[in-house]
Amino acid sequence: MVRLSRAQAQERNRAKVLAAAREEFALRGFREAKIDSIADRAELTRGAVYSNFPGKRALYFAVLADLAERAPVHPPAEPALTVREALSQVARAWVTRLPLMTEDEHAPSRLGVDVIPEILADELTQKPYAQLMKLNAVLLGLALERLRPPREPDGRLVRLAESVLTVLQGAGQLAAAAPGFVDPFGVIRVCEQLADLDLGDRWSVAPMVPEVRETDAPWSPPEAVDAVTGEPAHPARDGVVAVLGLHRLSAAEDAVRAAPPEAEVTAVVVTSTPQELFPLARLVIAGLATCLRQA
């Protein structure tokens, strides 16, 4: 018999709860899923489920975040070299996970159909979700700028990224609500055409940018994972560290634009309700990050 430490036992129980919840959500959908049924599937008590997750919604977000972060990545033989190619590859990766008309209601691709309704149902999740989408637009926009620097010194491609994400998010919602309506190849072509638009996007420095302070003081940050690459993060290396609440994530762009050229910028996300909102943050960022890696 092997005796587990308290931390090991908690990690094992959490994994059992997540596995059981995935089965329950896949079989019954989010609305009809029951915490008691999840506890029975995990062979744990109801209290053990709630000791790991504050409620069914947080558990739902955590299940989907785990799936999104572990999604297989198949990079193309040749990485995208132009904005058009990048948007084509990102859109292609995005639409391949949309639910199909031929799939039944229990297909894995339909597991996340209740995400947006749940986000809209509570102000606690609405505002952070809006900022997470802003952050995704910044990430995509900066990636595109590496392929095609803006024509103007103060130009940016973040608004283009916002337009692309609008198309992709809308396609996802329609695919869930109206199976068969969305033409995946049409969505890809639309995103390709957006590459040629000039949206007159300009970056203006925020009116209140905290002064960046240089320091040699020792710092031992906790272990963390880079939500974009999936690799261990290294915030202790030289660079700029911006600590941002979930209601101010769009300010990550201010940190990037204000930092010295080629400086590594780390955005550390914090919140007072981590059990509920960190799984949502992981889910939203992983959805885009997977597509970026495949492009």
C-alpha cells in the first residue's frame, strides 16, 4: 500500500472529478448534469467535489480548459509567412473543431455549446470574458505584426485581429445553434480576405502608464505555465513583468508597446476569484493559442 501525501491525494481527487465531469457533461449536457452524479462517477463524496470546485460552472470551465490545452497540434510543413497565410491557417484550425450537422448531441465537439450562455448569465464572468477576448486580439495582432509590420510608425494590426475573432466566434456560435448553416471553407476564405483590409488602426499610448522600474533585487516567483506556448514560464528572467487583473487584461498591449525593443514581456494574470475565473481564462487563451501554434 502506498500512502499519498495530502497534496497528492488532492491532485488525484481533482483528476477523478474532472474525468467524471467530462463523462457527465458529454452524456447529459451542462444543463442536465448533476454534481451528485459526478461525485458517484468519481467514487467520491459531494463534498469532495465542492472542495475542488466552487460549483458546476467552474467545473465545466475546468473540463473544457483541460481539453483545450491538451488538444493535439499539427503544425504545417511550412509555417505561415504572410498575414493572409496566417489567417487562413488560424481559421482552418478554428473551424476543424466546430460541431458538424452529422454529429449527434453527445459528440465531443458539442461539449462546449453552453459556454457562451453561461458567461452571459453572470456579470462575474461577462467582464473578464470581454477582457480575455481583448487579450486574444492583442496576441493575434502582435503575431500578425511579426509577419507584416504596420505601414505607419504608430500602426497596429489588433483591430484586424478583433475582426477575425469576431468572424470565428460568430461561426462557432452559429455552428452550435444552427447545425449545417456554417460553411467552414467560406469562413476560411472570409478570414483570408480580411488580411487586405486597411482599418486605419493606430496605437495611442495609454494616458496612465506606470513607470517601469529597474531592479536587481532577488525574486523567486512561483512556478507558472505560459498560457500561449504551454511551456513553463520564466518570469524571473530579465524583461518586463506586468501584473494585471482579469478586468484589465487589454493593458497587456500597453506593456508591450512601452517596453524597450526586443524586451521579453510577461503578463501575469491575477484575480480574487481564481477557482471560477482561471479555468475560463485558460479556456479562452488556449482556444487561440492552439490555432496560433498550428499556423
